[in-house]
Amino acid sequence: MMDALHSLEVVINLWLQSLGTWLVVLARGLTFLGSEDFFFLIMPALYWCLDAGLGVRVALILTLSNGLNAMLKLVFHAPRPYWVDPQVRAFASEPSFGIPSGHAQNAVAVWGWLSGVANKKSIYILSIILIGLIGFSRLVLGVHYFSDVLVGWLVGGVLLWVFQKVDPLVSTWISRLSFWRLMGVCVAGTVFLMGLILGVNEGLKDWQVPLSWAGQAVQAGAEIPAPRSLDGIFTLGGTFLGFTCGAGWVFRRMGGFRPHRSWERRVLGYLLGLVGVVIFWYGLGLVFPRGADGLSYGLRFLRYTLVGGWVSAGTPWLLSRLRLVQ
């Protein structure tokens, strides 16, 4: 049934790709606005320079969206268009399964949350347009079918709705926890999140990527599909643990922090924070091994724990020492 649906949907991909190079260039710019890399730049800016509470919530909804998306991709284990149809050109390369689209899902969750915070009609309209364009860009690039994008929008919308409903309740509950119990909740949340995805991944242990998918991906000039790689799971878990524990320490032991009144100092603080991110993310990435073994996964987890902790706690501590906060 899914194969029949995809054979119909691929017409959309082929038609969009036939419109010219200009559309591909536009799609690459639009798809960046729904990528993890872009949100990884936006979230620290919100946390360090605007409102720490807002930054925490954006980080949490993005992390939960990524975790849910990784799990659902494994559940459906469906191909991307350029894996199965030689007519579809791969203008981007993705090693994970197709459905649901992570870009579409994250766009609804994050941009939807931010528009809700802004609570202005113009922002709502702009967010809807942006969410639509990000999903559209994934079709142009040949990395998703329309159904992948549609399911991504749906899952992102449900997650956004649930997050809006439970946020006040969870915030109240967390405020009543002692510092060490809060740390325990952060650890337990990390174990639960990683365990859930690892469990679903283990359920596919006897499943192998069809040789035709791998061959077609290579022929399209893209990387070989690696949809069951554990790299993303340890990246997600480490980031979640480091960020949540760091944020808990900042709000409980530092008493929180507020950006400096001067926008010049806010920008300086943001740049200093990014330097630390590069050191932990890129610098340690050059030193630590990258393999499919326990040591490599453990060091990847440590690396991203340090990245998450630097964003939520290390940078605020440094900015307070440099008197770059109120």
C-alpha cells in the first residue's frame, strides 16, 4: 500500500524538480530554517540574549520532537524518494528513514511555539507560511514524499498541543522539587528517552537495508543509508542530559540570569557562548573516535553532554563572571 502511494506521490517531486535550479537554491535556504543546525543557533540566542525560560522551553520541545521523530522513523522504516526512484534527484543527502519528515515536524513544534509566545496575528501568519515552505522545500530536494511531510506536520502539531497543555503543570511540579531530585529527574528523563528509541531500534535488529536502496542512493550521489545508526540517539541523550542538568543548576544554584540591558553586550555574550560550543562540539569531535563501538558512543554522549551543559550553564556562568548579564 505504501509503495503504491509513493509511486503516485513521486510525481510531485519530479514536477517540482523540473521547474529549474532556482527552485533548488531557494529550497536549500528554506530547508535550513527547519534544520537542527538552525535551531541550535536560535535556541542559545533566546536563552542567552532574550529570555532564559523561553530558551529552555524551545530546547525541550526541540529535543522531544527529535526523539519522537527518531522513534517514529524506526517504526515506519520507510524509504526516501531518491532511494527507490532513479528519476528523483538527490539535492540533499539524508541517512535516516523518510517518514515522518523531521524538518516539517520540528518547524511546526518550534515555530508554532514561538508564534504562540509572540501571540500576534502577523507572527501566526508568517509562521504558517514558513512551516509550509519548509515542508515544500523537502519535496523539491527529493528527500521526502508529500505523505512524509504531511505526517511530520501532524506529529509536530500534536506535540505542540500537548506541550502547551502540560507545560504549566510540569513547571509547577518541577518548582517544588529539591535540587538533587531535579537532577534525578533529568537523568531519569535521559534514560527513558534513550531507552525508548534504543528499544524500537532493537526491534529492527533482523531488518536489513535493501541493497536496492543503498545502490540507488549511491547512484544519486548521496550517502549510503544508515537508518539504524546509534549516533543520533547518543547525541540526543547527551544534549538533553547536559542541557537540563545545566539549566537546573542555573535556576536553582545561580538564581537564574537575565541578559544585559545593552544589546552590544548581549551580542558579545552570544559570540563568546558560540566559541565554547565550537570548542566542545568541533574540537572534541576532532579528538574523540567516531566508530560503532561502546567507547565511541560513550565519548559521543560525553561530548554532547558537555555541549548541552555549556549552553545552559557554562555560558551563563561565564557571562556573569564577565558582568555581561544584569
